Amino acid sequence: PLARRVLLAALLVLATPAVTLLLGIFLQRELVEAPASAAEGWQLFLAALAEGLLQHHLYGSLLFPFLALCAHPCWLLLWNVLFWK
């Protein structure tokens, strides 16, 4: 059924690692009672990505390579499975 696939696609988009990080940033700002605008949230999102890359290069943190080499490709495979004909 098409309606079920559309719902699953919407849930999959909302649960991607990038959207989860972005929503987490907005939630954190809301909890400290300093709501962020959309532009400020985007800047905080980009700063979080840059911080992950910096920590990988400076401290050898493996979170950024794991997300780039494992989590994101698996996410793309989930899209492929979801819309397989």
C-alpha cells in the first residue's frame, strides 16, 4: 500500500542521524530555556559536525568515521530496501 510506504518514508527521514542531531540541538536549546531560531539551529548543527571532525583529527575519536563509513551507508541501504520494487 502506498500510504504505508509514504508513512515509513517520512518516519525514516525523521529518524536519520542528521535530523536526530538537529532535533537534539533544538531540544537542548529548549531545555536550557534559550530557544534557537532555524538559522541559529543550522549553525549549531554545522558546528557540531565540525567539532566531531576536529575531535577525530586531534584525539583519534572514532565516532565521526563510524558515522561516515558505517551508519550513513546503512541508512542509504534502508532507503533502498524500503522502496524496493
